[in-house]
Amino acid sequence: MHRNILQFISALFIRGGRYNPNEMPFLKPSFRLSVVFWPVVAGFALAGGACSPAPVPAVQTAVEATAQPAAAATPDTFLAATINANPITLQDYEQELVRYEAGLELLGWDPQKQGDYQKTVLEQMINGRLLVQAALDQGVNISDAALQTAYAESVAARGGDSGFADWLKLNQYTPDQFRSELRNQLLAGEVQAGIVAQVPDAVEQMHARHIVVATRAEAEALLPRLQAGEDFAVLAVEYSLDQSTKINGGDLGWFPRGFLTVPELETAVFGMQPGERSAVIETFLGFHVIEALERDPQHLLAPEAALQLRQSAVEKWLEELRAKATIERFVN
């Protein structure tokens, strides 16, 4: 059970790729490096190894330090942030930055071209601590056996003790630090699993197609041709700028609310009936003509859509949690 949770979280964090600049992102990607998920996942997946976590030496049952109120700072325990008086030390934050940078470099990405990634890392850590606090508040408990199992699987995934020792060194973990992170990962995973379990497998969805062109005049010129009976798919292949859908006649497939990257299109489509065609709609991508094909009040979610809705559910839940929390940041 815990392994499945970890694999699920890892998949959400690292599903990878970049947009083809010749394709328009009408469907929200599931590979965003989301600020929702526990930052140690970056260590698992980005900095050298399989998605399964690594071995844990001796198992401790004590509540982790992250659940304890922050003590007064000393020179070696300066803080990066506090969450409801629970600390993220500057040392932990700086180590997480190193792991994040190493992971990006292994993917061939230049950390310096990733914008304000330092803020992203800190927010990931804050979110992770909030998830752990929520788990403890809910009475979630990770048994010694579950922790040991996850640890042993991780050792095996890295070729045994020697490979795991190299992995720890690469990711700047001591065995005790990793054990603590692993327990927190499992706690956070239990909370997230409970949230995503509430996302239904089938929801209202629309099936639609569109043509997008560069100017309003071009879009307006298409309307009388469509009204005269010309084939929408043929015109999409000939004129649409969306390289990802024009090969299929502009078909966007089935999608639920919250899945398109262009809210104006989504609002328009869900306000239409099957067989209805829109007037020209302007967005930041260009000028669109949309045709609604089908509506299903309970259509089974495709894997990508299900992943997106589950991630959105966790993000919404976490936003509400953040709004109630007392968060102080001490680094820029």
C-alpha cells in the first residue's frame, strides 16, 4: 500500500517533458513540477534512481522533529521558515536546494534557467510540512514494519548497500536524515491518498473540436464556409495553427471542467449543446471557432485527466490549509 502511494506521488512530481514550441498547450499537462508534493521526491526521482525510496537502517517510532515547536535559533540552527511554529532550518533548506539542482542537471536542465526555483523549493518544503502536520493531526501512523519495508525496497532498487550509500552521499543525506524524510513522505502520502480517493472516476465531460487562426478576419471567414456545409475537420487540417490537434481535424477529445489551459474555450464549450458551433472566440493563443460534438454527464476520465483532477484536488485542499496556517519565511 505505501509503495503504491509513493509511486503515485513520484509520478505526479516527475512526469516529464517540455512543450513542443510548435504545439499549443490546450490540455493541461500532468508533468508540472507541482509545489504540492513532498520535496524529497525530487531526491528519489531526479537525483539518481528509481521511484522507490531507499533503505532505512534502524527504525525509530518517535514522532519526527518536524512535528515539534521551533526552538530558539542558534548559529547552527538558523531558520528558513516556520509553519505553525514548526521549523525548516536553513541547513535543511540549503540541502534541498542542492538536491533540486542536482536533479535538474541530471535531466539536462540548467537550474539557472528555471526562474526563481529557490522559492519553489521552499514552498515545496512548506507544503510538505503542512501535509505531515495534517497527517499527525488526523492520527495517521506509519508502522515500523511499513517504514522498514519501504527502506528495504529502496536498498534493492539501488543495487544494495553500496549503491544506496552512494545515493545518500549524492543527495546529501545521512541515514538518519533519510529515515526521517522517508517517514514524513509516507505520512504525507497517506493524507494525499485520502484526498485523491474522493475524486470520482467519471464526471461531466465534453467532446469538441476547434480551429485556431492568427487573426479575427481569418476566423470570421471560416464561419460562412462552415455554415455552407464545408467539412470542419478538413478546414482544421488546412488552416488551424494548433499542430497537436489539426492532424485529427481539430479534435480536442473528451475533457472535464478544469482541464483546458484556455478558460475562455472551456467556458464556451460547456455552455454549448452537441452540434452547436461558436462565434469567434479570442484568446491569448489566437482566434478560435469551436464545435461541440458530444456531452456526457458521467464520462470515464482518461488517465491524464484523472491525474490532473487529482492533483487539482490536492492543490485546493492545500490552499485551504495554507490559508489557515501561520507561515513565516526568513529567506528570499
